[in-house]
Amino acid sequence: MPRPSCPARTTPNPEIVRPRREPGSSQPYGVLVNRPTAPVLRTGVLCGLGAYLSWGLFPAFFGLLAPAGAIEILAHRVLWTLVLMVVVLAVMGRLGSLRGLSLRTWALVAAASAAIAVNWGTYIYGVTSGRVVETALGYFINPLVSVLFGVLFFRERLRPAQIAALVLAVCAVLVITVDYGRPPVLALTLALSFALYGVIKKVVPLDPRTSLAGEGVVAAPFALGYVIFLAVTGTGTFIGFGAGHTALLMSAGVVTAVPLLLFGAAAQRVPLATLGMLQYLTPSLQMAWGVLVLHEDMPASRWIGFVLIWVALVVYSTDALIRSRRGRAAVKAVGSSA
């Protein structure tokens, strides 16, 4: 799944930082810092595309894991992701980064682990139960929920365009609730858990790789305990369903970690506005898979709800792009006058 969308205005654009003067120099620095060159930008966009396209194809991957249940898949995803991240940290010589963490940091890591476990488990359940379209709705809603969480947790002020987008999103949820005859619980759980994960990750004082490994350390005892329980009771599918099925369950770690690493590379190379546009690839592909491949029901009333969400995202994204361009123009003006 996609990396959580950070609440608006809380993560600075890497190209826009406050100008300062380097000690002993009359030239300001901090302006247009790390402005990506064309090759770097191209690499970043390709990494971002790789991440979001991979996340968009998750329904196809999790569909291959039958007859494993959602919780069993989640347990293996946690365990094999941890194994891979330990290997990555070992290769980087950073295994020691997990030592000596404060109690507060471990508490934050545990909270992040709980939030992403809820998100992963809900998503896997949605895919394996044939509700891929509803899971896609959750990731369409997620950026707007992140904006709302920015207000609740970081006391940010909503701009008029953001207010309009949130109102449209609420209307969309109400329309879809009437269509389903119930609230879209899966979609709301995905959006809320991922937005909460993003809030927690903003305050965890660890780099993404160490943080992900720490989250795995917290969740691993529960995941391992459940896998052992399945093995003892003979209800697991890790062994006895062929080497291919076993290999697929083990590959859940790679499938989880690789898009995250690609996203990390993209985040260092391209502006946040670009990543913001790319992120809609994921739910778009998921929705296409649900409608075109799985032939999930999409009555006209449900399409109306999705159209309202898309209009809300257009309003939100347009506002973000305009502000990003104004910010770059302001930085260029400061640089040229320095």
C-alpha cells in the first residue's frame, strides 16, 4: 500500500526552505537546496511510478495467496517484511540503529505498528473477500482525511479549497452509504488507519527503514505466535499447499518493502506536488482491477459517489499545485535578489 499521505502544510517542499546566510559568507544558502537536475528528477519520477504501480497491483498479488486467510497473510507479511528489513539494515551497517531507543520512541513505533497492521489487515480482507472497489475508495479518501488530521493534530488552518474538498468527500461518503445500505466501513477504516499512520510517522525520530524494522519487531511476536498456532492446529497453509504457495507467502516481504524503498528514493528526488499527483495511480489501478477483472458491481449511484470523490481530489490537487508553483516562484525571486 501506498506510503501515508502527510497532512497538508506539515512537510516542507525539499526545494523550499528558509534562506539563511552561511557563516562567514554574504551569500544565502538554503534556497533551492537539492533542486533536482533533469536526470535526478527523471529517476525520482520512475521510482515513484514503480512504487505506486506496485501498490496498485496488490489486488492481483493477494488474490494469488488463496486459500490462505486474511490474518494468515497479514502474519506472513509482517514476518517476511521484518526479515527483509533486518537484511537491508545489516547490509547498510545500521542494525545498531534499533538499539538504545527511548521508551517514548518505542511507544511511537508500537503505535505506528498497530495502525499499519490494521491498515494491512483491512486491505487484505477487502481483497480476499472481493471488495477491491471499496478498498480503492479508501485510498481515494485518504489524502482528504490526512488534511483533516492536520487540523486535528497539528492545528493547521484549512484553506477554502480544502474545505470545499472535504465537504465534497463527506457528500460522497453519504451517497455511497445510501448505495451500500451501510457506511463503507472498509474504505473508512483504510483511510483513517493510513492517515493516522502518517501522523505517527511524522513524529517518530527514525529514518523510514529503521522505523519499518522497528514496527516489525513490535508486531513479529503476535504474527509468529499466530503462524505457530496455525501450524499446531493444522489450519495453516504455509506447508502442504505446494512450494509455489509457500514461496508466494514468503515473497510478501519483498512485495511490501520494495515499493516503500522506491517511494523513499522518489521522495528524495522529486517535489511533493509531483508525488501527490502520482499517488492517485494506486487507487485508480485497484478500482480498475475490481471493475474490469473481478467484475464487481458498480451501479450508477455508486459511480456518483466516486465522481464526487474525484471532483474533491481535483479541487484539492489543483490548490496544492498552485501553492507549489507560487512557492517556487517566491524562492526564485529570493534567489535572484540575493
